[in-house]
Amino acid sequence: MLSKGIMRNGFTLIETVISILIIGIAFLGLVAVLTGVFTHATRDEVMSVTTMLAKGEMERVTGEGWAFLEGSGSYSGNFSNYSWQVIMSAVPVAIENDPYMANYKQAEVVVSNAMIGSVSLKTILTNN
């Protein structure tokens, strides 16, 4: 019990525990937000790399043109967790009835990564 003439200085144990609890909850919320931001940033980076690798493969396919054959493989070095596949097929049904389309075929490039799945690009090649 406090006597009448003594002033109370400081915090009680309950006040201290409650303030630590409030600060801890705020800190956990901040950590959860930052973890989510970093996860999304990593996913966006992987998506950008996958798209750029698919564009590079498509450039290689279109550079070789009509003579390019189907194939698949994996990248090496920093991109060892990415794989690619090239699929050559007839032109889509919507344009194959055109008599001028006999000399065309469709090329599809698929680049895959375990984190995001795959990115697919398609184009039409000619032998002219």
C-alpha cells in the first residue's frame, strides 16, 4: 500500500506486459506484410526471366525458319531450373483452308519453371 505522501513513478507489471504484447502483435503484422512483398517480388522476377527465355527461344526458332525441328532441353548455369520445348505443327484450322497457307506451319515455344509453371509463345513460319 502506498502512503499518502509518496508519488508513484514508473509502470506496473501489467502495463509493461500489455505494451510488450501490443508491440509484438504489430511486429508480427509487419513481418507478414514484408514476407508477402518479397514472395511476390520473387515470383515476378521468375515470370520475367521465363518470358525473356521464351522470347529468346522464339528468336532462335524464327531465325532458323522452316527447317527448324522440334526439340526440348534445359538451360544451364543461372537458369538451370528452367526448361524449354519447341513444338512444330500445322497451321490453325481457321487459316488452313486458305490455298496460300500450304507453305506455313505453326511454331510454339514453351519455357517452364517449377515456381510459375510455363510460358508459351506461338508464331507462324513460312518456307518462302
